[in-house]
Amino acid sequence: MSLLSKHFLNKCCLCFRVLPPHLTQKREPYSRQGFDYNFLKKLLSYKGDNALIDFQNIGWGVDVEFGHSLLIWHIATDICYYSRTEESEKDYREASKRISDYMLYLLLMRPLMLPKWINRITHLRNTFREATSILHRNQQPVKDAASASKLLIHMHRQCHQPLQQLRREKASKSLLHQGCRLALQIEDQSFSWEVICNVWIEMLTYAASQCEWEAHAQRLRRGGEFLTHVCLLMAELGLSKQYDIAPKRPSVESQNEG
């Protein structure tokens, strides 16, 4: 296992406190549906959209390619992490941050374990370059992540020509402004950290269900990934397309024998 993998696996221990209740809750309607396979496919297709079913105005943040959505939500989560520090939701806040960081790690270091994203490198590189450029233009030194987040939000609020900005974003393939826009929407509507955490858990379980077993096996030979642990936990609960746990109807032969 690489040092980075160990680092994120250790940091994700908190995630195991919020993940099992979420998976158990996800399994309940599947059970009520008689473990219908088509219903299971629907459950596993959620990638943040079901967590936002009551917040359609920010559904745009998940209604895009998975990697695209992942990077937008990572930027927004990072900004909100340093601007919203509600003690009452500490566990959800920390879990959101850790899953967000881990998913970005997969996007950067283990892209084969995630759904394919066209122009992945271009989007990542240009987003990073734009953020770096903005932070370096600032006359005051950026001391830490918190001050960087405040600066990025300030920059975004100063954008007086959003349509022209949107055209520039599409041309540059940077997702920085979209991440800042999402962060502002989350803050303006006082989203709970529980909702944000549920979005990340859906993204995590979606990625786990989409990753081929061969990719998991390759990483297991090197010590494994947190994503593989999630996939195995889901399989244990029957939340895997690899297994059909629906009760089998007796065959005609067995009925006749009875």
C-alpha cells in the first residue's frame, strides 16, 4: 500500500461512522421491493442527485460528468469547510472533507478506479493553474487554506460579467468558478453538513459500484484502497450488481416433485 493510500485510509476511519447507517438506509427500500434487480440499479445510479432531491436549484452540480461533478463539489466543500465551522455538525463536516479529499486523490492518482472523464487532465490542470494564478496575484500573502478560500470567494463575488466569465470557463476548461458558485449557493441557503456529507457518500458509493473488480484486485495486490473496503461492505449488504440476492421462485420441476 502506498503512503498516500495509508494516509487517506487512516483519515477515512471517521467515514465508517457515517457510512454504514447510510448504506443500511439505502438497503431498506431495496428490501421492501423484494430485492428487485432493476430497483438496485436505480439505487446504485445515484451520484449525489438523490441527496439533493429537495434542492433542485443546485442539482446542476451533479448533473454533469462524474469527474466534472467531483471536482466542482471538492472546490465547494473545501471553501465551505473553512467558512462554516458549526460544532453541532462536526462529524458530518469532517467526514465530508475527508471523503472529498479522498475522491480527489482517486481522481488524481487512481483515475482507472473512477468512471472515465473526457479531458480529465486538461480540466484538472487548468483549474489548478487558474487558482494558483489568482492566489499569486493577491497583494497580501496567502497564509493558509482558510485565507485562500476567502480570497477565491471574494474573487468570484467581484465577477460582474457572469456570461462572459462562463464563456471563458468553457474555453479554458477550468472549473474553479463553478466550484465557487456552488460554495456560495450552499452558504446562502445554509445547507447542513449532513446534506453535503450525503452527497459525498452517494458519490463514493457510486464510484465503488462502477469500479470493475479487476481494478479493485490490482490495488489489493498493493495493499488495497478505501474504495475497495466500501465496495466489499456494499456487497455484504447486497448492494452490488455482482450479486443477486432476490429470493428465488421455486421451479416447475421442484413444485411437481413437492
